[in-house]
Amino acid sequence: MLRLLEVSGHPVIEEAATDVIALGHALGLAEPWQDRDFIGKVLALQRRRQESVLAGGGAAVFFDRSPVCTLALSRYLGASPSPVLAGEIDRAVAEGGYETTAFFIRNQGNVAATAARRISFEDALRFERIHEQVYRERGFRLVEVPAGPLADRVALIRQTVGRLISRRPV
């Protein structure tokens, strides 16, 4: 979905955890997510990517993952969220860096294992529930994007963004 939005001209901010894991693997770490500073590294990379894209201003920006997702990841891993992570979420929301409406992309019914993603489908469903809970706790309105064909999912996102933009004060 992100690629289709991107090639249609929407700015995107790539997910950071997979890249932090890939770098850890390249540096010889078998399980980089066990590093006590893993969440901090993910958060720092997310922030750098966000700042570079938002500097352009204007259009709706799509995040593959946000610091709210990093909070969900922290909970999933059983780690206490750092004050830096909580502060980053609060800062981004207060500064208007995020819409309070978020697209909640439902799973497609399976999980493809990768070097960075080694969880079962059951664990992926648990992670999905944690994500949903964290977004709701933080006051986001979730727009469900159900499983289905790619074009249908992206059309729903585009229609919703169009409605959100048309409601903004001028």
C-alpha cells in the first residue's frame, strides 16, 4: 500500500525497526531487538526520517510506522517505554506532526517470515491488538482498512484523506 501511495505522489516515511534490525544483523548481532537501546535506535531513525520529509511541508504524509507503533513494539517486547518515547509521541501530536486519525491496516491472514520478522501468525495477531490498544489510548481515531485487494485498500485511504483535507479550516 505504501509503495502505491508513494508512486502516486504522496510522501512516505519508511518503517525504521526493520532497518535497525538489518543493521544489527550486518554488525553480527543475532537478535538486535534484545539490545537494551533497540527502541531508542528505532525512535531516533524514525525522527530523522520524519524531519527530512516534513521539512518539505504541504501534502499528507504516510508513515509506515510511527512512534506510537514503537510504543506498541516496546510493549510487545515486554520493555518499559522510555520517557523519551512517550515525550516523542506527545511532542509530535502537540506540534501537529500527526493527524489524530490513523489508518489501521488489518492483516491479510498470514505472516511472511523475514530476517527481521520471525513471529508466528498468532503472535502477529497479538501484536495487532497491542497496536490497536496503544493508538486508542493515545486518543487516535482509527480508520479500519480491512484485508482485501491492494487497490481497494489504497482507494479507501485516498477517499478518507480527501475527506480529512476538505474539512480542514482554510
